[in-house]
Amino acid sequence: MLSIQQLSLAGIRRPRLQQVQLQLSAGQLVGLVGANGAGKSSLLQVIAALLTPSAGEVRIDGTVVTSLAPEQRAQVMAYLPQYEQPQWDIKVRELVDIGLLHHRLSRRQRQLQLQHVLTACDLLQLAERPLSTLSGGERQRALLARAMVGQPKLLLCDEPTAALDIQHQLQTLQLLQQQARQGQLVLCCMHDLSLAARYCDQLVLLHEGRLLEVGAPATVLSDAHLATAFGIQAQWYCDSSGVAWIPQPLPATD
Amino acid sequence: MTVTARGWGWLFILLAVILSGWHLNQGAATVNWLDLNDLQYTIVMDIRLPRWLLVLANGMALGLAGAALQLLLRNPLAEPGLIGVSSMSALVTVTLLYFGWLAAFSWWLPLAAVAGGLAGLLLVVLLAGRQHDIYRIILAGVAVSSLAGSAMGLILYLAPNPFAFQEWSQWTLGSLANRSWSHLGLLLPCLLIGTLLLWWTRTLLTALTLSEQTVATLGFRLVSQRNGVLLAVAVLVAGSVVSVGIIGFVGLLAPHLVRLLGQEHPQRVLWLSAPAGALLLLAMDIATRLISGARELPIGIVAALVGVPLLVALLFHRYQRRFYE
């Protein structure tokens, strides 16, 4: 579904992305992990055609993303940036509706789609409330609903759980998992590796702009990879209800 | 009871009708509207009617321009007068008129004023950088306004005409005195073109509730549509400047009046700012003539007297309101 070929992105001191090669199929929640500056956000922005790569290309279902007209691109994918602060104090329903501005829908279809996403994101009760009256978690859900409302094939989220308390982090990830189960490809930058391991079907590990590993969380979060990408070691505890870990710095070497 | 946007629109129109009755009756001569004699007919047709229409059209143009600029820059303090668009329009107009390069009602005049306004706007946007930070925009606007004001002063100071400063004050302070149908003829096409451009770009202004980065992924042709809004603002302001000179603060106050009434959605702010601007300018013009003595005060002075305290209040209000951060 998503195919990234030899993707590079120039940077000021060093390339932000170097020859990234990645194939991802639909229907899964994929976590983009890596240390700060590893290139996670840059990769999402290149996929969303917000940044122009210095080499390589991104294809969705065989079509090069940059060859699509902006309106077509908006039908295929949606992007949720890390820090989004709505400037005007509009209602939740009006915010979510912004995601449909370039979708050619009848009034009825539009209402149905809005209703569907508001229900899925547990926002029906809040639909007529101004954004200023929502908590941080509720506002993040509303922003996520805006990205989801157009039912894009590819949903790109840049740290959707940042600055949320643990309950809202879990709710958000469950929501993204549901989207993936309905056939979308959901690609998320994530910092919390235990949540990434628990909720994501696959992880993509980046290190200094290069792709280090792609695969199931257990494969990607190996001791060697954790040491290389994050400079840490960890003990993992897994049972049927989830994953927990204790990260520690690597022992000092002489 | 909550009043809908349409309800407020009708209320604005009703208030405008009431104020219009007052406005049309202001003046030295008493007019018997049901039985106009020749003199009264001339007074109404040549003085009061064009002035009244000019007030309404200018209020609408400035209200729309202010709202569009605030929505485009995602900045509740953006205003064409405050950020130098009006000054640059006026500078170009005064320069062309003063040196006799164009006649007072030439069709090139609004076009030249549009170019001046656009140059001012681009200069502010370039100086403020990509982030459109609220304070940088204001600072850049102050710089551009001051530059345009000084340039205007210098041109007129160096010119060998003793009436230069009188001419200068008429453009910088804005005046509705001695205006005719010809002035209205310069403004109306600008109002029409500006409104059509804003209609074309209206969805972009709604989307800009979110960051530009997000809007770029929502299917907009960002560059052309953003330029469309900038052109609309420049056209509306230029039409206003060539017809009555600079009138500040209406473009700032009209959208805030709409927001104070609980209408926060960009579309409602945009379109309700037109009648709100007309209403404000109508009230300001009535006040101007009420407080003026034998010599009429420029309306720009009254607009500033009302506008500056409100601008200060808005700046303080910003510290208390989370959502404007």
C-alpha cells in the first residue's frame, strides 16, 4: 500500500533522511520510533508531501504522492501534526468538519460521516461544545477526529499521545488501532516504546536518518537495536494484557 | 437565549437602518423627506446620499479586509491600518496625485493603490517571517507604517506647495467631508472584486483555524488561494483609501465585535464583519458630526479615539485568554 523507495532528505548539518526503503501494507498500526532527531517527523512530512525529498519517492497504491493534485492527496491521506493549536474557539463539530472541506459529498453524506467519526471518537456529547471548554485529552480526540473524518487510506500522526495523561494515551491508541482494523494504514511517530510495543502491529526504527529495522515490536526492540538507537538497555516484561519495560543506561565501558 | 449568526446579521441590518435614518438627517439644512424642494433634492442627491453610501461601503470593505487578514494570518490583532497596508496604499496615491501623474478620479488610481497595499502587505509578511508571530507582525507593521508615513511626509515637505500638509492630513486621517458619487464609483468596484475574491477563498480561511502545515495537507492550492486573500485585502483597502483616505481600527474592531457576540466560526466572522463594519463606521460618522464644530473633524481621528483604547484592552485580554495564545 505504502511504498518508499530510496528516500533521502537533505538537512543543514547532516541529511535528515538517508536512503530509506520501506513497504507497508494496509490494515495495520505502524509505530515510527527512534531517538530525538532520528528523522521520524521528517519521514512523516515527506510522506505527507510537506517536504520535498532530495532523492527517492513515496508511492501509495502505486501512485507517486507528489504527482497527485492536492485535492486527490487529501482524499488519500490525512496528517495530524505534533503541536496543533486551533486558533479560533469553534465548536467540536465545526473543527471535525474542516477535514471534509475538499471532499465532494452531499450534505447527507457529510452529516453521516461526521456522525460516524464523532461516535467513534466518543465526541457526540461534546459536538456542540466550543474547543476552549474541552480538556487536553478531549481536544486531542477532536483533532484526531478531524484527521479521521475523510476516511483516508493512510493516516499519519506525529506523536498523537504527546502531552496526554495515561488514560487518554491508551484511548487514543485504541482508537488508532480500531482505524487500522478497519483497513487503514496508520503510521504514528511514538516516543513511548512500551506503548508502541503493546499497540503497534509493526515498528519502524530510525537512527540518524537511516532505517535500522522494520518488523514486529519484539524483533525491532532487541538489545542491540536499543543500544544503537537509544544508547540504553532494557528489561521487558510481557503477559497477555500487555508489555512493560525498565529502561536503563548502558553500562559505562572503559 | 442564543442568537444565531443569521439573527445577528438581521439585527445589524436593523440597527444600520435606524442609524441610517439619523445619518441622513444630519446636516445644516433640515430636509422634509416627503416633499423635497429643488435645494433639498440637491442636498440629498449630491451630498447626503453619496456620503451615506460611502460610509456603508467603506465600513463593509474595511470590516471584510480586517476579518480576512485576521483569519489569513491567524492573528486576532491583524488590521490593514495597523500593519501598514493602508499607509502604503495612501503613500502611492498621494505620490501619484501630488506630482500630478494621475488625475483624482483616474481608474489607474485604485490600481496603483492596490499595488501599494500589496507591496506593504508583502513587506510585513517578509519581515515577520514564516511563523506569522503576533508580535512580529505588529512590529513589522509599525515599521512599514512609519516608513510609509515618513516617506509621505518627506515627499510633501520637499514639494514646493504650501498646501501640501493639508493634502497630507486628508489622506492620513481619512475624511468623509466633500465626497461625491465619483468617490463611490472608485470604491464600489473594489468592494465587489474584493468580496468575490473572498468568496473564492472562503474555505481556506475556515481551514486556517488549524496550522498552515495541516492546511497544506487538506487539499488546498495554498499559494494561489493565499495570494487571492492578500489581493482581496489590498483591493478592499485600496478602494477605501482612494475614496476617503486612511480610516484605521474599523478592520480591527468589526471582527472582534462579531466574536464578542459569540460568533467564532471563521465564515461567520468574515461575512458578519461586513455589516458590523458598516454599522461601526456609520456610528463613528454620526459621532464625528455631533462633536465637530464649524470645521468637520476627520473621521480617522474619531476612529482612532475609539479604536486605540479597544486595541489596548484586546492586548491585555490576550494575557488572560488561553485560546488566543
